[in-house]
Amino acid sequence: MRTPLNSICMGLELISESNPLKSENASTEANILEDVVHSCDSAVNILDELLIFEKLESKCLALNSKRAPVYQFLTEVLEPFIGLVSGYT
């Protein structure tokens, strides 16, 4: 599962780096592409975390607790959607 997801991420990154957008909505399209690349990277990280959780359940890995930047995490997750809901009041 990780390999296909990494392939998608690499493809998106290549598109974003090598394909300058030339339409009149280029700025919006570039932002959307950037959000998609970021979301893909986040999905890979989540998959990595799930695989680590699987190791924890099988007792192959020990768990250490520590503080986490929850506010920063939520801000990064919700930021792409702010523009979608800003027009709805």
C-alpha cells in the first residue's frame, strides 16, 4: 500500500515542479496542486503511523509518551478547507 501511495506522491510532485500552469486560474490551480501534494504526504505519514501501531500491537515496538503539537496538526489539516467555507455564513 505504501509503494502505490509513494508513486502517486512522486508523480504529483513532478507535475507541480515541471508543469507551469498557464491558464487564467493558474494561481488557484497551483494552490490546489500544492494542497494535494501536501495531503498525499500526510497520507503517507498516516500510513507509516498505522504500520508502527501494528508493530506496537504485536509487541515488536515499545511506546514512549510525549507532548504533541495538536494545535499545529489541526491547523495544517484544516487549512486547505478554510477557503471552501469562508463564503458560507
